[in-house]
Amino acid sequence: MIRIFAVSKQTRRLETPVMQDIPNLLKDRSRMFWLDLEEPTDEETGVLNGLLGFHPLAVEDCIQDSHSPKLDDYGDYIFMTVHGVDFSQLEERFSTHELDVFLGDNFLVTFHKQHHKSVFDTRGRVVKNPDHLLRSPDWLLYSILDAMVDNYSPAMEQFDERVNGVEADVFGHDADRALNEIITLKREILHLRRIIVPQRDILNRLSHECERFIKREHFIYFRDVYDHLVRISETADIYRDILTGILDAYLLLTSNRLNTVMKTLTIIATILMPLGVITGVYGMNFEHMPELRTEYGYFIVLGVMAVLVIAMLGVFKRRKWF
């Protein structure tokens, strides 16, 4: 679906042109326009290198999914790829939503193959107040990026709940199933960092460079988004360290449980060893064994064995072996 919004500096009213008006919109510097392609068809995607005349490499980056943010300067416009993030507690993974952006002197073009909450929210603000678009396309880009980064917070909160749940499992009664979850969460936080760190660098470039397409007075707003991404990146590092600590605790607890089991088995084997010696001696089939003719020999041997067991348990107890 293609949506086109335009605002003229003379009328200051929101217009909704059609695709055939795109060449005139590109030439008319007094009108700012925003073209949003959401879940576009092949025909609608053709507008990028057709009516808009964007570089084939940039159009190819739009069509093919990219897992890395990027920023390219094509002279008359800049092209960038950024990602929104959601966290699914059911699947225990971050899902990323790619957003491709073309920013020119008087236009902003956004391309996304699925619903983007940040674009949807910004679209609503433009409909209510066209000045968001009239102010400049880079201001509209800031609004989208700011909303997208703000949407990272709920994803991080959901991830935090899952980390706390895994920590409770490790120190509770479900430690055996915690290992796979820890490894999964560590993999997901590393995936998030691979998205955030390059995206943070892109915002840093936008907040210091690209003066042709971004007004100098707007740099501070892009720096604010950059600072937000820095905090999220630092939070991701903290979660990575926490998960590493939880994994170390899990391995330590597993080792302690194994040591406890081995200690118990060793105590049992140690107690049974002298009993085995006694039963082995009196199990020999010699004809002349004086104790075999003793009337109460059986009960005496059992008594001796019982005394040995109690004595050994007492020694182990004093030494705090169990």
C-alpha cells in the first residue's frame, strides 16, 4: 500500500496526491511530501526506481532483507536501513522489523514490508498536525526514529522479565531446564547488540554529518535519539553480563549437586566395604572354621556389622561429611 502526504508552504494544508503527481512533487521545492510504502506489491515497489529514480543498489537493499543497519549518501539523497525491535516471550527471541528510508531536500520515502508502529504513530501525528511534515522531512525522520527507539523499551522490559524468570529457575527447582533458556537468551541479546551498535553509529553520523539533508538546529534531536540508543546498548551489555553470571551460577550449582551425589555414593561404598570383607570371610567354604559351629555366631556377626556401620556413620558425622 502506498500513502502520499504533501504540505505546501503557502496553504499549510495536508494533501494526499496520487502517484502520477510524484514527478511534480520532486520538482516543487515549496511542497514537502512523504511517501510511505507499507507491504508494497511488486508494482508499487517499482515506483522507487521508476517515478522516484532511486539508485538500483538502494532499491535492491529495500527488496532484500538486511540484518545490518546502514547509511549511504547518493548525492541527491541519503539512504538508510534501520530496525525496530520486539521481544516475544513465547518464542524467547527478538524479532526485528526493517525500515528503509530515503531522505531528500523536500521528501521522505519510507519502505517497510510489515507494519511499523513508529511509522503508524507518526502518520497519525501528521494527519492531525501537518506542520510535522511542513517543518522539514528530516524532522519527520527524527519523529519516526524517536518513536522507533522508544518502542525498544517495552521489548527490553519483556526481556528483563524473562531473565528474572530464568534466574529464578536456576536457583529454584527447575534448574535442569534453565540451561537451554540461558543459551537462547544470550544468543538473542547478542543479536540485539548486532542491531543496536551499528544503528547507534548511524544516529551518531546523522547528528554530526549530513548537513545538506538535516538542519543544523535538528542535530541536537538526533543526538537525543543517539543517547537513547547508547543507554539501550549499555543495558544490553548489562544483560549479557547478567546471563553470563547466571550461566556460571548454573554450572557451579550443577557441579555442587554432582559433588553431593558422589559424596553420598562414596560414603555408602565406604560403609559397605568392611561389611563385604566380613561376609566374604565367613562365606569361605572351609570345613574347619570354629565360628561356624558357634550357637550365636550369626547374631554376633550381625552385631559386629551393625556396630561398624554406626561407628563409621558417627565418624563421618563428626567430620561433617554429610
